[in-house]
Amino acid sequence: MEFLAQWLDVDFMARFAPMYVKAAGVTITIAFWGILFSLIVGFLCATVQYYRIPILKQMVSVYIELSRNTPLLVQLFFLYFGLPKVGIVWSAEVCAIVGLTFLGGSYMAEAFRSGLESVEKIQMESAISLGFSPWQAMREIIFPQALAVSIPALCANVIFLIKETSVVSGIALADLMYVAKDLIGIYYQTDEALLMLVLAYLVLLLPISILATLLERRLRYAGFGH
């Protein structure tokens, strides 16, 4: 502790720690909704690809390429600064969630798609021959197996999207990155501000990483994995 006190301004860190806690709430809120909608969009896109639905499959392919090959910050600028030019005005929070969903949906779609394609087609055919509808077969047989295969990629995407929230400070949202940059700009306490930023993200991401590992093992032990 004495070494840290010599290197860092502990009083400064204690004084501004509540700001990081509040900013973490903003980050968590944006990440939660962005990830939730990303999972929904990703699953729908993967289902379209799995069933090879005409026209929609091509539209999904275009969306995935557009989403994955444009930076999130550019997408946010388009939503926050570009849409008002045509009369569409969204709050910074809505823009952040929509932007995160647009980016994350494509990554989640690829994760779900790889999981679905890992399940042999004959299982769907066998389920239908036994009287299952395509939706029942997907829900009861295909999806549980695909999910177990997709869990590592999905969890990696969740962590990726939480880290990507750091760019929402570019549209004036007071997230963790915004607070850190603000404190550095005002007080020039770079080491302290960045250390608190790193610790804040570590507190957010480490439990998710641990839970993801446990979930993956549980699904595999339950017999859903390959």
C-alpha cells in the first residue's frame, strides 16, 4: 500500500471512484440491451441462413458484410449526427444501443450459424419423419446442440461488445471511457484515471468470463455438446 501511495494519488482515486461506479451503470445498461438485441438479431439471421430462405438470405449476407466491415464509431456517427439530417433524431443512449445491436447482430449470427451447421442435417430429417414440425425440431433437437457448440463464440462476442461500448463516448455518453478521458483532460492524472478504468472493465468482464466457462462445461457435461 505504501508503494502504491508513492506511485499513485490514492486520495484522487477515492474521490472520483463514485464517478466510475455511475459510469459503469451507463456501460452496463447499454451493453445489456445491445447484447440482448444482438442475440435476437443474430439468431434470426442464422435461422434465415440455415433454412436458406430466398431473398432474405442475400439480405442477411449483405447486412453481415456491411456490419462487420464498418467501425462501430462510424456507425454511431451516422446514427447520431447523420440521421437528424433526414429528420430522425434519437438520443445518444438509443443510438448506442442500435449501433451495438447492428454490430453485434452480425457476430452473433455467425456464431449461431456455425453451431447450427455443426448439427447433422439428418437429425432434422429424422425429427420431421417422426412427426415433429420444423419449428419443434429446431427448438427441441437442433437448437440445444447448436447452442452448446456456439457458447464459446457467443461468450467471446459478449465480452467483445462490452469492450466496444468504450467508443460510445464519441457521441457524448458518460460511460467509463468518457469519465477517464474527462479526468485526464481536467486533472492530468493519467495513471490514476487509466488504472481505475482498467479495474472497472476487469470487474465487469472477469465474472462474465468465468460464468461463460462454467456454462460451457455444464452444457457439455449435460450431453448437448459434441
